[in-house]
Amino acid sequence: MKMSRSKLVYTALAAIAIIGAFFAFAPSGGVTGGLSEATRSELVALQTDDMKKLVIHPEPQALASAPYTLAEGGNQTLDAHEGKVILLNFWATWCAPCRKEMPMLAELQEELGGPDFEVITLATGRNDPAAMARFFDEIGVTNLPLHTDANSAVARQMGVLGLPATVLIARDGTEVARLLGDADWASDSAKDILKTLIASNE
């Protein structure tokens, strides 16, 4: 039985549409790694008070590839820290909530910092180095780095639109959680979340 020319055309168009839909929704080779479902569930169970604002991603997110300037000079990218859990905090000298939050981050570094965990503070935008040093001196913070993201390239690539913003990075170098605004990072909930993430080896 012969198919009419119009039916052939419609059949061909339908086939093209199906193939196009397949490629449109096929996996695009995105970011891999991140947290296991078990670890993610553990972290969610530990969220209380301010830590309820922490968004634990269902899928890992890529980090910025743009370099930032080290406090001691020279440039570095975030992938240099792969192998340890990182709490990355974006801040600025004009940011009042950052002033409130920074001593809590210093407490985390004091208590948990080492080969498995590090707090990295990154001043994004125009921040005078002298003003940055004065900011830390006035709040008594001596154990956090004065790294800078002067052109906001790292912040832009990571979609940071407001300050402070804090990103949790797993050992494999993927973003696994984010909190916008200031929070009590010295709380038991925050410390338990970080200790669980460190112990998971993910």
C-alpha cells in the first residue's frame, strides 16, 4: 500500500521532531560529583535556625574559573583548593552584615581549619587594601585571608548578586550549597553541617 506524498512529508517531520526532542533533553555532560543522597539528607536534617537559609543543591554546581588575587600577591583559581572542604565567603568593606558575620567565620577557621577544611574570604568589587586590613583589625579577625576579586569576575561567574554570600565547596571542587545574607556560622547547626561534610570525604 503506497503512502501519499503528504503523509510522507508529515511522517518525516514527525521523525525530525522526535529526534530533535531527544537531543534537546538528553544529558549535556554537565557537572558531576557533589554529594551523595545520603550525605545530602544528613545535612538537611542538621539545618536549624539560620542554617535553614542554606540551600543544599540537588545537583553539584561548577565553580568559577576566573582567577582572584591572593593577599600575598599573585593569582589563583578556586580549583587550587580541590581535596578539602571550602567555605567561600564573598564580602566587601562597605557591607555591614559582613562585619557582623566575619568573626563567626574566623571561629570556624580556628576550630575546624586544617588539611580537610578552610575558610576563604574573598573581597569582591572595589575594596581598598588598607580599608580591608582596617576592617579585619577593627573586628579582631587575624586568621582569614585578604584575597580580592577586584573586577568581580569570580562573583559574576558564580552568580553572586548580593553580599555577603557563602558557598560550600566539596572536596571534588564542586559547589554543593549556598547561603545568601549573613548567618550565625558559629552555631552548633553550622558546625555540625561542616563536620558532617568533612567526615563524608565527598
